[in-house]
Amino acid sequence: NITYNAVDRHIKTHRKNKVAIIWQGEPVNEKKKLTYYELYRRVNKFANVLKSLGLKKGDRVAIYMPNLLETAIAMLGRAKIGVIHTVVYAGFSAMALRERVNDAKAKVIVTADGLYRNGKIINLKETEDEAMIECPTVEHVIVVQRTGQPIDMSDGRYLWWHDLMEGVSDECEPEILDSEHPLYILYTSGTTGKPKGILHVHGGYMVGISRTLKWVFDLKETDIYWCAADVGWVTGHSYIVYGPLICGATTVMYEGHPLYPKPDRMWQIIDKFGINILYTAPTTIRMLMRFGSELPRRYSLKTLRLLGTVGEPINPEAWIWYYQNVGRERCPVMDTWWQTETGAFMITPLPVSLLKPGSATKPFPGIHADVVDKEGKPVPPGKGGFLVIKRPWPSMLRTLWGDPDRYVKQYWNVIPGDVYTTGDVARKDEDGYFWIQGRADDVMNIAGHRIGTAEVESAFVAHPAVAEAACIGVPDPIKGEVAKVFVILKEGYEPSDELDKDIRQHIRK
């Protein structure tokens, strides 16, 4: 059971009163800290809440939340009793939430009344209400009071988190599980319009994430580690919540936007908490580069020991800016390549590696990767080819939820030789270093987020004025890639600024 290894076992050691999670809200004056013992008791309470609602091993819970302490507690609490979660990114629409809840057949949704983003309060509950119109399997919705704005709680299925947690026992025995028992389903874009439910399990997943985190970031007992991602993505699952807690580290969660209230927010947080390791996306680095090197230079950043990047290839210019202005030329940059499907780092440097800006260096010990042609034959150094993994690894996806045929067809029956096909294009240089070049399929990588062109096209065609739509990814200096869409209008509609605006709003929704 992953929660036993992430929480329970620490309270019998010197880590009992160590800070497990430091949480920083977007409003500057809001911060909270939870020790391992405090986390243990809250996780137990939430597990008991789920039991009282009739949930049992194998049931599914959807979590539609921003980066809050309650998000981590909800993830850990349901895993403790063998319940499976699907976390849905809080920026997703009602339609996206509905689709994922229904595919997983979730019995409970955990959400919040709202969240703070870039100085605004976003009403999350309103979006959840819209999704709930067509979610027949949902029996209860647990709502965390975060922003305090008035919301409709009249539906009998809606329950307040704080009411449920009050008076519940803070002791709960962990469910003893088979190592292959499902841990979570995380939906990711594919080449069709339907998102894929990546399935990870308790045993191998916890081995993969804890070992990679410990080795790649040389995690020490005294480290304060910040993965500046969202829990809604696999990075947040593996390296904000589960990985750091299994390692007994202190992990930082930040709710808000990196530019709010000013573009120095990240540097301010690093100095405020004395953070030793920063792990963020190249898009964030490129976004901060626009404000020049003066802002990070206003802060000491002297506690930083290691830097990391995730989600997309980092261009050498951004790598060097990060290394010089944030790491002050003393912090190695761990440029990690991996996927929702792999669960953990696959191609990555270690702190002792000789680094090349823009290269993810070499496979993690035990990972057998290669660059091959369509027939599965290795390509010569410097030539582009398909990135494949040649042997199984502990944290790999086990299947696609409810769609085993698609799993085999999309990952294993693409290139000969019983290899896992990543869908990425790469090249190896003469030193055996891997350079990831982008996607080989119809999936765009926009600011580190995988978005299928088919999904975008079907959203466009749902607009009453649109007959056909074709989407492609084009290079972008900040986001790496952005979507460009070509549209054919239905008869009776003429192009205009007003129609353009209306279609944009439709897509945003």
C-alpha cells in the first residue's frame, strides 16, 4: 500500500514531527505546514470518511482540485483503503471532467468551492455542477471550502469536507494490497478524440518514483524540495505527493500563478522557505526569461543545490539562462524525459553527469532506451528516429482503463521487436546522449501539456458555424508549441471578427 510507505511508516521514526508538506497559497500571507504525524491523522480521517460513504477497495473517486493540502490528503486517504483515484486538472472544462468521471465510473467527486489564479477567484464548483448534469454514477460530492464565495449546496449529494472530517476517528488500518492493485487512472491525450486512461499500480509505481527521485535529485534528509507543477498532471502525482513523501522529504505545494502578484514570485518563495531543489517546466523558465535576469538576481537563492526541468525539451538558451541566473552556475540542471505512461524519470542526468544544455543525457540506470527506424533497427548517431524502451520497468503503465486492445495497439504493436513505443522522435549523438525532438504522432506538446489535435478539431466542429477543422502544432518561443487551426465554415456563415471571437470563446469553454 503506497500510503503506508508514504505516511504510516514515518510516524514510527524520527520523521514523526518533521514537516511533510509546506503549502503556499496564491495570496502572499497564506501558508500552512503539516508534519508527518499531522498528515497521518488527516489521511486516516479522510479514509474513514470514504468508508462511511460506503466506498470499498476497487471503487473510484474523482479529484477535481487545485494544489491544496486537502488534495494530497484526498489522494493518500483513498489509496489507504484501496480506492482508485482519477485526478482531473482544475483548469479543465465541465465536459472534460464529465468525460473522465463517466469513463472511470467514479462514485465520489472531491472538489473545492473555488481557487485563486493570477489574482482572480475561479468558481470551481460551478464547473463541477455543470459536469454533474450527466454523471449517473456519482453518489456524493465532497466540497472543500477554499475561497468562501457563495455556492449552491442544495443538491443532497453535496457535502462539506469540514463537516465530514469533524468527529471522525484519526486511526485507520491500511488495506493490505496486491502489488498490482490499481492505484490511479490518469487521462492523457492521444491521437483520437477520446482521452486515454493510463493505469498505474501500487507496487512498481512506488519503487520507480522513489528511486528516481532519490538518485536524480540526490534527496537528503534535510532538503526542502519544490516541484512547481500541478497535482492534476503526472508530475504532481509522482513528484509533489507520492515520491517525496515515500522518501521522507519535505515537499512544497504552491497554489497560484508563477507571475502573481509579480514575476519574482518563484524567487521569493525559494528564499522564504530555503528551498534546496527546484523542479519546473521549460515554459515557465522561458516565461520568466522575458523579465530579464535582474529579478532572480534580487534574491540570494543561496539555498538552491539542484535544478530540474520537466514536460518538454528545453532549448539550450533557456537551459543556460536557468543555470546562470537561478542556479548561479553552481547548480546542475537535471533535464528529465518521461511520460504519464512511464510514471517516473526514464532518460535523465544524475548530479554527477557531464551535462549538455538541451540534452536529457542518458537513460536512468536499469532503463534500456534506443532510437530506431520503423523496422526497429537502431539509427546511426545524429540521425532522427523513434524513441523506444526495450525492456519493462517497475513504474510502467499496466494498461489503458477499460481499453486493453487500444493499449496493445498503440504502445506495443507499432514497431517490431516487442518494444514500448513512446510516440516521441529523438536522436542520439556520438557520445550516446539523447536529444528529444518532439512528437511523432498527432499530439501537440503545449507548455508541457499533451493535447491531441483530434480533440481540438472535434471541439471546433461542435461550433454551429464550423463545417470542418484541421489542427496542427507550430513552434512557439515561450510555450514550445501552439495550436494553429484551419476552419471551413458552413454555408450561410461569413468570416468576421465577431465570428472569430465567438469561436475562440467556444474553444476556451
